[in-house]
Amino acid sequence: MAYYIYVDNSNVWIEGQRISAVKKGYRGAETLAAAMRNRIADRGWNFHFGRLRYFAGGDDVAEAKLYGSRPPKNDELWKSAKRHGFEVKVFDRSFGREKRVDTQMVADIVKDLHTCIDKKKDTVVIVAGDQDHVPALEMAQAMGVRVEVAFWNHCNHHLKDGADEFFNLTPHFDHLAY
């Protein structure tokens, strides 16, 4: 049995920053809903790639892929992810959106389902919280593959409820922080 992990970096990171703002009592972020509505985030918060990778697959990770937007040239973010065992795929933003990140992640899951995932033994782990990833979850399950979702408690209900198992990262927030 092996785990194939797919992480939407910005999704995890941005939502983690919002949770951190609430935990630290930022003005206007009294609740997570308020932080979202007011676009308040703790810009200094980041997660630890190695801890997230281990949380998602333990010692049995066959592949771990991280998807995100191209950072500034001096950013060490992707180098750190690679040091922690992630294959990194970055894309330029298009009008401030990251649709290519989501679509590439779904495309890779579908490709891996047909090329390297053992449908009887392996598990797909989606670390994301928006419904853009639901089609990949549904396709994997239709093929008989177990799908786990790991994300903060406020994960989209279609993804959360559709998974064979949902792992709430929120109780592990402090451990996952960098």
C-alpha cells in the first residue's frame, strides 16, 4: 500500500493564514467567516512541508506533488518543498487566479490513476479544500481507489463528505506550522 499525495499549496497556505489570524485575535478576524469576508490573514504564517507530507502519508508515500503559483525570484519556498520530498509544479498566475494549478492537479491525479496507482492497494490523498478537486475524487472512487482528503475544518462539504476519509488539519494547526 502506498499514498499518492496531491497538495494545492495556495489553498492550504491561504486558509492557514486566515486560521492563524483568528487564533491571534487580529482585528476583523474574530471568526473564520469574518477573516474571509474582511480578507484578513496572518501573512507571516506558513506550514511545514515535511510535517504535512508525513501527516498525509507517513512512511508509505510513493509520490507527493505540490502545486502553486510562481513566487518572486528570491523565494526559497519551492526549494524547501523539494527538500521535503515534494515534486513541485508551479504556474504563472492569470488575472490573479490559479485555475491552472487546480486543473493540473486534477489532470495529474487522473493520469496517475491510469499509469501508476494500484487500484486495489494505493490511496490518493487530496490536500485541498475547494470543490475544483471533486471530479478527481469521484473518478478515483469510480475506479475503486480509496481517496482521503486532508484539509482545515472548513473544507468544501462536497470534497469533505465525498472522501472515503476526511482528516481535519485544524486540530494539528500548531504542529503543522513552520
